[in-house]
Amino acid sequence: MKRKKNTRLVHQGINRSIFSETSEPIFMTSGFVYENAKEAEYAFQDKKKRFIYSRYGNPTISVFEERLASIEGAEKCWATSSGMSALFTILMSYLKKGDRVVAARALFGSCHYILTNILPNFGIEVVLIDGQDLNLWEKALKKKTKLVFFETPSNPCLEIIDIKKVSEMSHRSGALVVVDNVFATPILQKPIEMGADVVMYSATKHIDGHGRVVGGAILSNNKFCEKYIQPFIRNTGPSLSPFNAWVLLKGLETLDLRMNYQVKSAKEIINYLTEQEFVSDIFYPFNKKNKSYNLAKSQMLAGGTILSFTINCKSSLHKKKAFDLLDNLKLIKISNNLGDNKSLITHPYTTTHHRLNEKEKRSLRITKNLIRLSVGLEDTSDLIKDIDNSFNRVFRGKK
Ligand SMILES: Cc1ncc(COP(=O)(O)O)c(C=O)c1O
């Protein structure tokens, strides 16, 4: 009988050593030893299933992979050294010269960089579109396409893309569908159940959740992983370290609890921001004013822990007031990271998305008065007080 999600988050994949430890052991070893030469020969011939070398696989990494795959509902998970190496592995293992990729434009900065600066060097055509517009997907997918990539909700304006419909259209065109599910996490959204072929994570974010390590993951079916991901990772080495795998494993144990609390807190902060005259737009999947509200409701269990908002002042003061608002916070920390237990705030225009040109920024609504907040585990009333104090100082001239 399959156990419930919260039980699997704590127990799935555990493989106790001869010492019967409670918590999963960390196998900090690069290699493994053999009883005799024959055993080594069989291991390399795949006649004996066992660990060979930690670039290929490691017992601690395996527990993390099995646990995350179970939560995602995927046949297989491959852990990687970062979210970016997860994406790079998917793209470089599957694509070849002459292939075409269609992606939504609203992407994390480094994902955008790989698509627009690296793939074209290998003779791969990349078409970026507004991922919210199904007509644009239909048009772009008329031409033979090998892979489709999008992030939903997107960073930083939380655009929502219709996973089911885009997957159907992409499959008709023969394309593999890859979804960056970082903002939603496997707790709030299951792209594979909605038709996606591959899901990727920056495990650095909510999966760790304590701001400790960098890591990533690729989830898909056995066939795809065996053919593309396994040989690529084994031979090129974007493997996760066993120590980081252990840290991420501990992160998974509390992921559901943390997500539920942080989502609740995010909702209360949105209620507060809605009342503020100095806030104009609020970007959040479950904000009723969001044009994709119904779509978000249909594919996510909750709106997530991240929200963005714009401040309302003269446009010549946008950057100054945004910086002042951040600088006057005492509890919420300025950081480009997200998904942490600590609430983190950033100005995407000058940080995470600074490399985009003005036109790209405008089309993604990344303006100088946009602020992104990743809500942590602090008491919500302390967070609201901190934001309110900063608003008072910056906009109401109070000390
Ligand atoms: C949506 C999204 N995808 C991918 C990444 C890259 O992950 P990593 O920093 O673990 O390489 C990030 C990092 O911020 C992200 O926000």
C-alpha cells in the first residue's frame, strides 16, 4: 500500500546501514571497493547492480532521488549539482545541431542565458514567445520542434502557463515538454500529471529551504532518463555531492509543513499590501485580480510562497523608492535567493534580471518599481510590521 505524502517525505528511500541508524547516513565517499576482480568486472558490465563511483551514483544521493521521485509522482529522479546544471543536462543530452526549441520568454536569468547565448552556438534554433498566449504557442509549434521549455509560475512576475494545453500542442508537434517547477514545488503543482515529460528543480530553493546548499533535480520516466540523462551525467559529471544530497533530504522532510505555513503567511501579506495606497500591482497566482487566476487555481493547490508588487510613486523615483523600501527593512533580508525559511526581498530589475535589455524587461513587466518577496517562516505579524515600518519611513515620512 502506498503511504501518504507526508510519511513518504520522511521515510521514502531509507536504506539503513549495518548500524541501524535513525537518520539517513552520509556516504562521503568518491569510490567503492570490490570483493574481488570478478565483482568489479560484473559491476562495469551491468551484470551486478551496485555502486561504482559517486559521479555515477551514491547511496545518500539515491535516497534523495527516490524520495523526490515519489513526491513528484515520477518514475525516476536524477540529482544534479545545481538547478542550472539540471537544465543544461536536459538540453545538452537531448538536443543536437539543427533542432528547434520553443520557450516562454518569462524565465529565470540564467535559463534565459543558456537558451539565447549557449544553444545557438551549437546550431540550435531558439524561439521565445509570450507563454501565456496559447495562440502564440500554436503558431510557434507549427514548425517542427524538438523541445518546449517554460517556467510556471515564472520568476519574478508569477505568470501562469497552461501546462495541459501547451503539453498537448507540443506533443502534437513531437516536442518534449520540460517544466521548471521551482516556484510551485512538488507540493503545490505536479506538471507530469498534467502532461509534461520532464520536470526540473533548483533544489537550492524550497527543497533545501534553509539557505545551506546548491543542488538540482531532473524528474521524468525511466526510458527518457536511461537514454539521455544517465549517460550524460555519468560522463560529463554534473553530479550532486553526497553531503548536499543529505542536506536536501533533510529539507524534504519538512517541505510540506514549511510550504503550508509560508503560503498562509504570503496570503496575509497580500491582504496587507492590497490595503496600501503606495502599492499598485500585486503579482501572485491566487490573487483574484490576476488574469490567470482560474488557470492557477486549476493547476496549483495554492498560490505559493513568493509574490511581487510594484510601488506607486513618480516614475523618476521608482528605483530610489524601491531601494529605500528595501534598505529600511530590519527583519526581511535583501537577497536574490528565494524559497528560504528567512524572508528575502529583491529588486529584480537591478539583480536577477539585470542582464535583460530594456525591451525584454518591459515585455516581462520587470520595471524599476517592481519588488519580489519570498516569504519565510517568521511570525507573519513581525513581517507585516517590518514592511509597514519601512512604508512609514519611505512614503509617510515617519521615523
Ligand atoms: C526558476 C529558477 N530556475 C532555476 C534556477 C537555478 O537554480 P540554481 O541556482 O540552483 O542553479 C533558479 C535560481 O534562482 C530559479 O529561480
